[in-house]
Amino acid sequence: MNIFFLFPVIATFAIVKIRSDIVVDKLGGMTIVRQRDLTGVQKTQVISMSASSAWLILAMTGKEFSEEDAVCALMSHYDVDEITARGDVAVWIKTLKDGGIIE
């Protein structure tokens, strides 16, 4: 006799937060993300982003969020399916981590 035990799958999501010194700006025709100048020292590191990436940064700024939160926000604001949203958000979060934009 085979006995199968079913365990509920509990998804865990990393909670991240966009740094408070990050600003979304326009530079020419591009949307960029840069560090706010708090010290009087010019900062030259900027990251060019799509309009939807910039919107998502603005939507998530000031609060802790998970990848799931970002997926839901993207789907509710744009006409995008869940699979596409999950893929886009995964790339978005990696880009933000690599750029030091999220903590």
C-alpha cells in the first residue's frame, strides 16, 4: 500500500525596499533612475529604464514589497498577463539589485 502525504506549499517571497535616496528623472527623451544628491557631490551613476519600470519604481517607493506585490501592481496598471509580468518583474528586481537601488 502506498501512502502519500500532502504538505501545503508555502511560498516565500523576499521583501525588498527601494532606497530612499533614489529619484526617477527625465534626461532628454530617456527615463532614468539616479541617486538624489544629498551631499552636494555630483553623482554620475544613472540607469536608463522603460516607462513601465519607472512607474513600478514610483509605485513601490516608500514601502517594503515582494516580487509578488510588484507582479500584482504591474498587472493591475498595464494590460499584461501573469507569465509576462512575472518574467518582467524578475528581470526588474535583478536590475535594481545589481544597480544598488533596492535594499
